[in-house]
Amino acid sequence: MKILANFSAFIGKTFALWVIIFAVLGFLFPDTFKQLTPYIVTLLGIIMFGMGLTLSLDDFKEVGKRPFEVLIGVMSQFIIMPLLAVLLTRIIPMSPEIAAGVILVGCCPGGTSSNVMTYLSKGDVALSVACTSVTTLTAPLVTPFLVWLFASQYLPVDATAMFISILKVILLPLALGFLVQRLLPSIVKSAVPVLPLVSVVGIVLIVAAVVGASKGAILQSGLMIFAVVVLHNGLGYLLGFFAAQASGLSLSKRKAIAIEVGMQNSGLGAALASSYFSPVAAVPSAIFSVWHNISGALLANYFAGKEEA
């Protein structure tokens, strides 16, 4: 078990590298990996079940201890990223499918890897976890509404069906994971070291499946989508930091909120885009999965050297 735990830790630390490798494999062997497309939702459910296993009551108590700081993080997440997505789709010419995909990933909750990046940045990890938990729990209502509001001009949006899907793929696995943790704490505690391996496998397979199914679209407009993702992600970090600064928060909290805002649950974006739009619409989420883990690690490294004046 110790060997497996050490291997899992290694895979978790080199997460960005594995995402890149499998994105390339998906591009080179599309016929192999696009067969995984029907299992994207299942893979995301497994990832969210693993997240549920790691949630604790203390994460939710943190919301009650400092509601203002969590509110700043959550509001920044659901205001900055969707509006940036809309702005980018207006400024940069792109097909309706790609535009809908950009907006969809912008309307997703925070990504769980933001908690790791916040830790590496010497930021406020408890605040990061609280913000991720709240945005994830509110996603079934907020994400479909925002996608309907901003993306329906590009493609038809079934907000009700999307709401039900997010309940099934996010809240149900989360709740099951949390319940198992409460009922079988000793077993879960021994399994937790292996969870990074499960999460990484799930994410890389989702990325490879989307890339494989959308190779044609990537060849045609991959550079444009990459540029949009880099701008979306980078401006998210920047505006998240400034929003926290304008709210009078300390540097460690500004680090947490900047990373929280810039990093999205792009696995959810890929699952929803594949289910309700098309594989092409899932490409921005797939590229986001690759890029935000690279940029997040770089930003965390930069932030780690910054201390409160």
C-alpha cells in the first residue's frame, strides 16, 4: 500500500505533465481515445466521489467562520470568469460551438487542483477549499443559469437537463463520498493517499477523449482556442487577485482567490459540452485542463516568493 501511495503522490505532483502527455496521445491516436467519450460523465463522477471522500465538516465550518472572504471568492468566480468568456467570444472570431464551449468552461465552479496550487503558493488553503466547496455545491443552479444566459445566443441550451446532469455528476458523487467517509473513516483514511492517482487518471482520460474526438477542430482552430484559454485563465488570475485586494484581504487570501478564480472545473465543462453541445465545444475545456495546471504551477511558484509587506 505504501508503494502505491508513493506512486500516487508522484503522479499527483507531476499532474500537468501527464495531462500534456495524454492530450498528445489523444491527438496522435484519436480513434483509440475517442471511444472513451461516452464514459466522460462516469469518469467525472468518480473524480467527484474522490473529492467527497476528502471533504470534512471543518471545510464547511470555515464558511461560517469567515463568510465575507468566502463570498468574495465565490462571487469573483461566478462573475469574473463568465464575463471574461463573453468578452473574449465577442472580441475574437470563433464558431458558435467553440464560443459556447468557452462560455461553458467560464461558468463552471472552481477546480479542485486550485487547492493544491494555493498550498504551493503559501496561500490560504482553508479559504481555497471553502470557496471550491461552495462553488461546487452551488454549481447545479448557477452554472446552467449562466450558460443559458450567455451561451444560448450561440447554441440551444437546455438549462433544466443541465441542472439534473450536474446534480448526478457532481452533487450525488460528492454526497456519497462524504457519506462513506463518515461511515467508514478508517478505511477511507487508508485510501486517501491513493486518491490523487484516481483523480489524475480520470482527468487525463477525459482530456484524451475530448482531444481524440475533436482532432479536426483542433487542427483547424487549435491555436486560436489556445490563445483564448490562455487569456481567459490569465485574466482570471489577475482580476481575482485585484478583487480580493479591493476587498481589503491579506496577501495569503489574495493568492487563494486569484488561483481559485483562474482555475476551473474543466472536467465538468468537458462533460457538459460533450453531452449538450458537441465534442468540438468540449475542446476549450480540454485545453483549459492542460493549460491551467501549467499556469497554476508557475503562478504558485511566483506567489511562494511573495510575502506580506
